[in-house]
Amino acid sequence: MKDNKLAKKVYIDSPVIIVYAAICCLMCILNYVTAGTINNLFALRHIGIQLATYFFVHSGFEHLFSNLLLLMLVGPSVEEKYGSEYTAFCITTTGILSGILNCLLFNNGVLGASGIVFLMIVLSAFKSFKDGKVPITTIIVVIIYLGNEILTGIFAHDNISQFIHIAGGVCGIAWGVYLNKKRA
């Protein structure tokens, strides 16, 4: 039997990100097959079980793929730096906390991984923390990201929840500071 050289060269670099992405893909396929039933069951409309499910469902494949592209670009480096357990913890707590705040402050439903993606973007900017010093690129990323979301939230009238993006970014700041202090 011949050794498979490709199998020896490919490895799973970030199991949490890969499993999360796979669940999102499965939910999107199931939503398509069930003509929207999955999203009706799992999208966040009020405080309940959907607090732990809305960030797995997407409005369609375009929404899913745009989130997964960014998630797969920044997520693995975050998981490599902070570990799988912390990455899963940050994803779960950020999703639930953002959902609770959205339910308390707004009367709109939400779905998608955008808040988690922005959590990962901000956490990836924190990778360069050294000796308690904040790299200027981290500050610039946070300013550009949060500034864009605040301005878009004020001036755009679309079906996108900028609040969930901002909440994900703020959680990224909080987790980034906490995790870097813990590692110091």
C-alpha cells in the first residue's frame, strides 16, 4: 500500500474554527433544504435557546461565505495564539452576550457569525502585544473597525445589525486585554 504524501502534509491547524465553520455550513444547507425552517427556529428573536444558536445560521450562502472567508483568514492565528479552549470560550460568550444585549436594547432579530468574525479580527490585532505595550496597528484596526460600524449604524438603513458587529469588536477588545494580561 502506497503512503499518501498529501495526507502527511495536511494537518488541522485550528479545530474550533473548522468545527464552527462546518456547523455554519451545515445549518445553511439545512436552511436551504427546509425552505427557511432552520432560520425560523434558530435565529435570535427573543431571549431563549436562540442565544446559543443564532450565530450558526445565515441568511443565505453569500452571507455565510463572506463571514467564513474572514473567519478562516483570521481565526486560525487567533486559535494558535490563545488555544482552542479560549477560542471556543470567546466565541460562545461573545455570541451569547451580544445576543442578550441585542434583545435588551433592540426589537430586531439577528443571525449570522458577523459578531464572531469581528471578535476574531480584533483578537488577531492583539496578537502583537509585547511587554504590556499596545502596537499602533491594533489601535488603528480598532478605530477603523468601530468607527466604520458606528457610522454605518447611524447612516445606513439596512438589515445588518451593526450593534452585533460592535459588540463582537468590544468583546474582542475585552478578551484581548484579558488574555494578554493572563499570558504576561
